[in-house]
Amino acid sequence: LRTVAEAGQQEDQGGEAMIRWHVIRTGPQTEFKAVSRLKREGLAAFVPIEVKVLKARRGRVQRNVPMLTRYAFVGCEDIRGLWGYLREDPDVYPRMMQGVLGINRINPFCLTEDEVSYLASLSENPVPYVRSVNPHKAKLVVKEGQTAQILDGSFAGRKGQVSKVVGKKAHVLTEMFNGMVTVEISLDHLEAVG
């Protein structure tokens, strides 16, 4: 079994195939199960994590949670063969893993080595989740259809279009992984742009 760093390196010695990193779309709250299953198959896989402090009966508890909900990353030589194999297992598809980004294209989407290194560093050193108070809160009024900038958290600095507002959270469509992805962001962490 290779580590994330070892598998991320291109292998050209002895005519071996090159490891390419792909993005797996997982089922709800199955990111860690998907990674465990991929590792059992002998593949390098990981989920970038952040540490959140949650309320529990005995006080506050620190938990590792996925930074990018419903996504896992896998390094393999043949993603089409792997996906075809995994789809045959009823325990995997569609509950645990629901697809590979770009699998229907001629060339499925691959991450660059820099992207893999950055995401792997987040996985090895969990990022503390910080819930900040937004000083501009009184000025923030984000509505569906507006463009907004994310002010805090894992996606700070990104811009996207608000597709839906539910309670104190908004679904923001932002560009990621060579396509558009919906992320759920607290309204306190959004600022209307333009």
C-alpha cells in the first residue's frame, strides 16, 4: 500500500503506468467509508479534513470532519476500470460512491501534483474550523441569483452564485475541480458582490 505522497509521484521506472489522481463523488456522510474501501483495494485515497468542536452530552468534543463534503480523492492507473469494478458492488454503488468527476468525458478529470500535495497536507494536518463573527453582518443581504464572495472557512476568497437560501445557510455554486460545484455556506460568511 502506497502512502499519498508516494502514489502522487509519477512512476516511469521499469515501464510502470503513471498514477493519476481523480475526484470521487461519495454518498452523504460516507467519505471516510469510501476511502477505507479504496484502501482495501490497495489504492491510495484520502479525504482532506478539518477539526470541528461539537456539542456533546459530556461537553464539547473535537471531531475530524471532511473539509469537502461528499468528495474523496483516489490515485490509480485506470479510473475507468476501477469505476466499472466498483459499480458492480451493491455495497459501494450508489450508497457509498456515486461517481467520478468527468468519467463520461473522453479524458476524466485529473488533479495536478500541486493540487494533490496541497489537499494531502490538509488531510495529514487537520485544519481547525474557526467560526468567526462577521463585522459586516448588518450589511449582508444575500439573495438567490446574486453573486457572492465567501469570506471565511475552507472556501475563503472564492466567488459564486447563490442558488438557494435555506435558513441561515446558502447553497453557492462555485468553480472547483474543472467544473461547477455547490457548497453550503453560512450566511455570516458571505458578502454580496456587485
